[in-house]
Amino acid sequence: MRERYYIEEIGRHVDREVTLEGWLAGKRSSGKILFLQLRDGTGFIQCVASRADVGDETFAAADELSIESSLRVTGTVHADARAPSGYELSVAGIEIVHAADEYPISRKEHGTAFLMDNRHLWIRSSRQFAILRIRAAVIVAARRYFDSRGYTLVDTPILTPNAVEGTTTLFETKYFDESAYLTQSGQLYNEATAMALGKVYCFGPALRAEKSKTRRHLIEFWQIEPEIAYADLEDIMDIQEELVAELIRHVLETRAPELAILERDTEALAKAAPPFPRLSYTEAVKRLNEAGHAFEWGEDFGAEDETVLSKLFETPILVHRYPRMVKPFYMEDDPDDESVTLSVDMLAPEGYGEIVGGGQRAMDAERLERRMREEGMPVDEYQWYLDLRRFGSVPHGGFGMGIERFVTWVCGLPHIRETIAFPRMLSRLRP
Ligand code: 4AD
Ligand code: MG
């Protein structure tokens, strides 16, 4: 294979001549010298071209180029402490691969709707580049966390005959002569595979027809969901804590340039180290009330309540034992207090709120079936799920971490929509 050079690895080639293949991200000219901001998908670098070095013809052609024209730039790499990337390229030659039309996105402020309509182009900008690179790093680290600890990756189905997380957010689709639903979570299937393989995880899209228009909700989002046989609530909290700490560490270590582009306060992130406070829902309600925030025991936390609660701490917190009525049918009862469940959500600090949800699963077939009937669920459809409690039932549990929620916090973003390349939202299916 021919040798290729990338901006992120340019430090290996100081004082050598390289050819970079990329796009023009910005341009300044003094008449004699052209400053070209080149991006190649791994980073940004300033390329300095003098008329004397590249010749009149090339200089004039490059000077005319519109932003996002594609180029091959050949030049010598110099270390430059003042440059944001730490390096600069002294240009010897420029090959114009394609002179772009006038680019619709400029440095001036554009409205969100305009940017979202042009999402296919907007993702080229430095902030979006940084977010998508951090997202990818989070996914790599999350998978590595589980892969290196003996979990088996099992892919769960997208098309399912029944609900996991309630019937109000189901996407229905035709499945030949019957109806099917797009998956809301791989959890129920994970519970089956955990009984076959012990420790499993799935990583895939979750689809929910959420009618709420908030900064935290996507219609299509990605979840990483472990499920562990013989795990209890304490184990689940330990795993959540260790996973999130490792993800933060990995992003801080490997994505410093991207965090800098986003001007993320990395000290706040570094503070998010274990141990994470663990408080029961009941204690959390008390803390909210003490902070002067009206909230009644038995309600579910809304975005606003979570924001207030998570601003009281510098690290993520683990809120456990939510009331039965705010959690799904599959949650195990707390043997010490049957009004609450062995559930746990992790709330990110700085007001970001829920990033992880999970808990210990109901183990007894009869009790579980009774609850399903009480909730009006089509019990026949769930016989396979009840079988897991009829054949070698064990305490077990797991959780789901929403990748986009996590990335929103890590990147310090005001809205979840930028954390996925092509967000699906209540009023957005395009592009
Ligand atoms: O709390 P949720 O609904 O839990 C479940 O789906 C469980 N079945 C997971 C499990 O135990 N295996 O969702 C889990 C996480 C949330 O904490 C949140 O991070 C994310 O998924 N999430 C969303 N992210 C973006 N947009 C939405 N509409 C989301 N709904 C949930
Ligand atoms: Mg939840």
C-alpha cells in the first residue's frame, strides 16, 4: 500500500516532505502568502504557501478557491508551538482535486434549522468533527471495557413483537401479515442470552416514538447494554461506576485536541472520578426538597428535577430504589420495602441528568406474571421471557447507557442533536 499521511500523526514527519489529502476549511491571503486551513478528517493544519514557492499560476488558482474545495497539498512539516495543532506545513505544491461551489455554511452565525437542513455538510465543521470523534472514542472504550472483562457481545433483534419500555413510544411497522415494533432496548433478549453466556452486552440502536421535544431526547439513539447473571443491585452500581470512570479517562487521554476545539472544561470532567455518591430515590427527593425544589415522593424525575439534583454534585451520582410505579414491570422488588424497586439510574453532573438506567431484574415467574397482568400486558407474547424464570432462574441485572446522553455531557453540549451524525427527532427525519 502506498504511504499516506494524516494530520493527526503529522508529528512523526517533522522536517520531512509529505502530501496531505483533504479539504479547504479556511483561507487567508496577503497577496504574497496564502494561509490555507486544511482538514483531512483527522485534524486541522495551517498550510503556508508563498507565491515564490508554488508559482504564480498555482498561487492564483488556490487564492480563488471556495471553502470545502478538495486538495492535495505537498509540503514540509514544521513544529510550531503557536499553531493550534502544534505543526504547520510549508507548501511546495497544491493539486486541486475539485473546486467547490460557493459553500453555504460560513463562519457567521447560522440558525439551527439551517444547520440541521445542511447536516450532511455541517458535520465537516470543527465542532462537529470533534464531537463525532469523541463519540467514536466513547464507543471504542465502552466495547473494550466489556470485551476485556469476559462479556460476550450478542446482537439483539431490531424487529420485535413486543414492548420493553412501555407501549406509548413504540414504532409499529408491518411484518408481512402481522405487526412488529422497532426495538426500544435489547434488554429482554439480553436476559435470555445472559442465561446462556453469563455476561453479555449488546450495542445497537434504540427507537422510541417520544413525543417530547427536549434537549435530551432523540427518536433514534444508541445504547450499550450489559446483562449479567448472578449480579445484584450493588454489582450493577459498581459496574456502572467503573465503566463511566474508564470512559471519561479514555476521552481525556485520547481526545484532548477535540475537547480543546469544544472548549470543554476538562477539569470538571477530571473531577468525575469514583467513588460516585449512591443515594436512594427517597434520599434524592429529600435533597431536592432541601434545595428548595418542589417534588413529591412517588413522581418520576423530569428533566428539570434531574438537572437540579445533578447540579448538587461534582461527580455522577447513582440514584437507586425508585418507586414501583415509575419503573417498568421487569424491575425486582426491594425485599426490604416493596414500594420500591432494585433499580438504579446514573445522573451526570453539571445538570446533565440521566445517562444510564438499569437495575436488578425480577426473578420469580409467578410474581412477574402477576405484575404483567396488572399492567395489562399481553402475557402470551412474553412466555419466552417468563421461561427464563422457569428454567434455572437466577438473580441478574444490567443497564443501558445512552451513548448520545453520555457524549452530550462529555462534550458539554447544550443539546443532544449534535452527538449523532444524522439525528432523528420529533420534527426531523431529513437529511
Ligand atoms: O432508562 P432507559 O429507558 O432503560 C432501558 O431502556 C433499559 N431497558 C436498559 C437496560 O436496563 N438494559 O434507557 C437507558 C438509557 C437512558 O439512561 C438514556 O441514557 C438513554 O438510554 N435514553 C435516551 N437517549 C436519547 N434519547 C432518548 N429518547 C432516550 N431514552 C433513553
Ligand atoms: Mg431511564
